[in-house]
Amino acid sequence: MSINNEKLQEKLGEALGLEMAAQKAVNELISRGLIEEKTFRQKIENMKGQAGKHEDKLEELVDRLSKSEGLDPTEIQSKAQETEQKASRIMETYLGQDPDTQEALEFLCLAEGGEVSHYEVLSAMARGVKDKQFGTKVKSILEEEKRHLKMCTTLARQNIAKEA
Ligand SMILES: [Fe+2]
């Protein structure tokens, strides 16, 4: 297996793990009562729905590339699990003992920022992939992740303005 394919497996696994972690994070923040405001909650639930769709799209891409480029889906899945667990630990560390809504929203900014940069990297790697649908799909997810980051940033700004 080429170094390029190994890197691609790693980066796809990380993106997949981040999407899984993003959905778990939203569930966790809501169940801990950190996102109480109705409009905030709707927007964040909506973002979670899109993360689920990204996860499905990535699974499809993994399937395609395992056939066309010889990627190993098992390696990708284990990287995804590892990344999801890491992301969950990062969230616990970030929130600490007594988190509030502002910290929860700022954690979501951090998570979405991580997603944006991972899809930027995957998009750069897509140039070396023969299957051009890969690049197209990665770019469409990237655009949506940029909107997620923007939305989370807006919510963080709105929340602090309310508190101030
Ligand atoms: Fe996202």
C-alpha cells in the first residue's frame, strides 16, 4: 500500500470519527441541560442531522474507494473509533466540572473548526485520487462544515451578548 493511501485512510477515519463525535456531543450537551434556549437547540439539532448525513456520505466514499483505490475499510473504521474517543475526552476536558451554555457553545466552535480543517486536508488530498467524485463530495461537505462553524460562532456571540 502506498504512503498516500495510508494517509488517506487515516484522514478519512479521522473525519468519520469527528462526525460521530459531533453527534454524540450534541446529545450530551442537550441532555446535560446546557442548550436550553429553543432556537439554539433547533439549530444545533439540525446541525446534528447534517453530521449524520456526512457520516453516511463518508461511509459511501469509503466503500467506493475501497473498491477503486484499494483502501482498507477496517483500518478506517478503527481510526474512526479512536478519533471519536479522543474527541469525547477533549470535550470532557474542555467542559470541566461545572460548564455553562457559553462553554458548551464554544466547545462546538472548536469541534466544527476541527471538522473544517480536516475536510480542507481531505480536499487537498483529493487531487491525488483518480475518482473525481471523491473531491466533489468532500468539497460539498466542507462547505457545509464552514456554515456549521459560522453558525456556532454566531450562537456563541449571541449568547454572550445576552449574558452581558
Ligand atoms: Fe459539522
